[in-house]
Amino acid sequence: MEYNLLYVGKLYSIVRFEAEAEKHGVSRALPAPVVGSLAWGDSIMLAQWQPDHEAQKASRAMQMTVEGGEGHITFKRIGSAKVFGYFGVTGLNMDAPPEAKAALASKLKIVRTVEYEPGGMQVSRECGSYGIGATHYVADTIAEIIEKAKDIEKEMGVTFKWFVAGRYVRIDDPVVLDPCKFTRGVLKVDVDGDLLSGGDFEPSINFIDGYKRQRYARKEEKQ
């Protein structure tokens, strides 16, 4: 089966990521074109990148010998992916100026809305913190939502920030994909077997406020 794969960055160990995901669910920032290529319910595998330092060293030496220098060489990242869990895309988190959020809300096929008191729904993650102003349960596809947002971005000169969200599912026996490419985006991978369905859900968008990104790992995470 072909699945999407995302690497978890240096801010997290697996233990810390799972503790956060079990408390708040998964929320991963992605560019709008990538988000728009996904569908509700799509499974996204979560993995840690495991570099093969010896293979990378050998590749670097070979390229430098062939090219005669390293000034213009792009060295390959060689390694594997340790897949430790996954989530189904059941929601989106979105940040934008208030007027842009209101404009998008007016264009959505909203089934129902849950509004929160100011400051009443705060989420703190290793990668950043934010408040949730409202959750809209929608009948739109993800592609339709992204297209509507693109029109608003052009009209208002603003930029929407997108996160894909869902419930975390642990894989008790992590799967190692070796070799595997490295990317900061979504990677398509072939894996034997089927992932468990996330069950029934209502697609939703959280309108978030005051997003503050955490740029550095805690000291203990670097060890």
C-alpha cells in the first residue's frame, strides 16, 4: 500500500512526541499545496530520520573525487525511516488575520460551529503554542477549502498558515524503511499491510490565534 510519511523534527524524541500527541492529538504544519493534495481520512505515517553516517561519508568522498571540489556539490542524505505511529487527517488547524478567517468562514459549507471563550482553549506543544477561537465542522473537501483560501489570499494580500490534524495511533513494533529518502515535506512510501481505520469522524477546521513557534529543542532533547 502507498502511504504518506512525515518526519518528526529535532524538537522531539518519540517518547515526548507520543506524550504530546496523546494529550492534544497530532498537528503538523504543511504548505498549502501539500494540504490541498490530501483528502479527509488519509493516513500519514510518522517517522524519525536515521542517517547512515558511513554511507553519507563514502558518498561525499566519491562526489568530491569526481567533481574535484565541494563548492557546488549537493550531498545526498542517506539513511532510513523509523515509523513509530500514524494519524488520519480528520481536521485542519489554520491561522490568519481575523478578517481573513471571517472571509473564509463565510465561504465554507459549515455544518455546525463550536465557539470558545477568549483564552479558553489553549494548546501548548513543543513546536509552538496557540489558542483555538472556534471549531467549524464542514462539508467541504480539503481541496475545496484550500481553493477558497487561495482566493481570499489574493483579494486581501494575506497568507494562511495550515496544519493537518488527527488522532495519534501508536505502532507497537516500529517499522524501519531502509533505504528511505529524506524530505521536510510529505513523502510517498510503499509499505506492506493496511493501517487501521480511524473510525467515523466529522471533518473540522480549528481557527487558531496567537501562534508562537518554538524554534529550538530543549537541552535534554539534544542529548
